[in-house]
Amino acid sequence: MSENVINVTKESWDKEVGPSSGLVMADFWATWCGPCRTIAPTVEELAKEYNGKAKFVKVNTDENPDLASRFKITGIPTLIFFKDGKPVDQVVGAVPKGQLKAKLDSLL
């Protein structure tokens, strides 16, 4: 994981994705998930491209089942977009980078 993507746990969630955090893209994933590994480099690239405009976090659903349950994660990867701590959009599955960029741009 790069310095632009923050690994978040139940304990650090409110600090990293709280009401004053602006736009955050949370990647819910697991180590055994092939599509999660496929999309990981895209998340890293977007984190570099949008550095200073949006925050990028990763949530391991196996290690943080409470967060997965809280946001009703039923399939991974699930990318949830938060604005000021509230979920505003989401994408399920390994989608093309252009689709994620379009979402980010529309929410900025």
C-alpha cells in the first residue's frame, strides 16, 4: 500500500472518514479476493492523481467485519464514496479506472 492510501480499521474509521474528511473513497476488500487484487493498482493510481482533492482508504472486510456489516457489504470489492462522512455513491466489482474517475469528478 502506498502513502496515499490509508488502511482503516474500526478504531480509526471515524477519524479518517468522519464529518470533516471531505471526499473519501473507501475500498472494501479481502486478501483472498481476486478482483480486489485486480483493482488495487487502480486505487493506488487514483490516490496519487487525486492527492489533496480526495482521500483514499482501504478496509479489509475479514479483519473489520463490523464495518462491512455497517455498510451492508455483500460483495467485494465494493468502493463507497463518502462526502463529509456520509455515503453518497458506490460501485461494486472491479470496474475500469475511467468509471471511477468520472464518479470522483462528479462528487468533487
